[in-house]
Amino acid sequence: MSVVSQNDISTILAILQQIPLMAELNEQDHLEVIKRISLEYFPAEYAVFHEGDAGDAFYIIKKGSVKVFHELPAGQDTATMAMPGSASPKEAKTLGSNDFFGEMALISEKPRNATVQTLEECEVFKLRKEDFIQLVSSTPGMASRISDEFLKRLKSNSRSQEESPS
Ligand code: CMP
């Protein structure tokens, strides 16, 4: 028996369609996936996952903000290292409403390349890896937005690796 009612599905769909990444979603094509998207609530300063973890899900921020950063090895006095594109060298990259994260490990089949931690209370849509792959492969507009951002982040990360002293 399904625990998601038709009402729930219409409500979830309407919320998702307001997110530019999900604008193309429609109930007919994606019913099964929509049923499996969950809305998670995280408190402030909660680590959604850590750098090096295996990638098992994709996230879209509905409300709130998160920081994306590299963790320095234990014993070093600064807790975090900035991501490229951050406002200051000591600042992590910040993502807010409608931004997504967690796509890189799923696409590249590599571990998480950064830690993501909430800056305040957050509401975040979560899609498991299998559902993400299914949704992206059947929604060309979404696939192209995600791959554009993936390439931008990849380029910016590899540029900063080249620039940082070894
Ligand atoms: P993933 O590697 O799965 O987990 C860490 C996430 O941080 C990564 O996916 C991206 O979603 C995000 N991320 C990595 N690099 C950047 C960057 N330069 N700018 C914004 N987000 C990033």
C-alpha cells in the first residue's frame, strides 16, 4: 500500500515545479520518482555529509543555506578550507534556496569531494541515487542544467587545485 496520497503528490509536484531545475517535471512522466522525493529538515550546523563519504543521494535546497568546504586534516588549527569562488580565502562556498548539491559524486562515481553543512535550519529535497539517475536520464532540460553546473564546479575546483601550493 502506498503511503503517499494523490493530494501529497500534487502538493510535492507544485513545490518542485517552482524550483527552476525541476520546472519541466510533470506528474505523468515522473510519478514514481516524485513519490520517492523526500523533504528533510536539518538543524543549523548539521553536516549533511562529509568529504570522502560515498555518494548515495542528491539534494535541492528548498529553504535555508549550506556551506561547502574541504576539511583540513585533524590537528590543524583551522577547521575548514574554502571552496573556489568563495568571497574570502577563509570562507566556504555558500549555497541557498533552489541551489543543488551532491550531484558530483553521483555523476562521477567518486566519493564526495567536499563536506556540506547547514548554516541555519534547512528544508532540503532528497533524491536517492537510483531515482536521481532515472529522473535525469528522462528529463533533458534537467540533465543539461545539472551537467552545466557540474562542469562549472569541476573546472573551478581543478583551477584552485592547480593554484594552491603543494
Ligand atoms: P559531491 O562531490 O557529491 O559532494 C560535495 C558537493 O559539493 C559536490 O557534489 C557539489 O554538489 C558541491 N560542490 C563541489 N564543488 C563545488 C563548488 N566549487 N561550488 C559549489 N558547490 C560545489
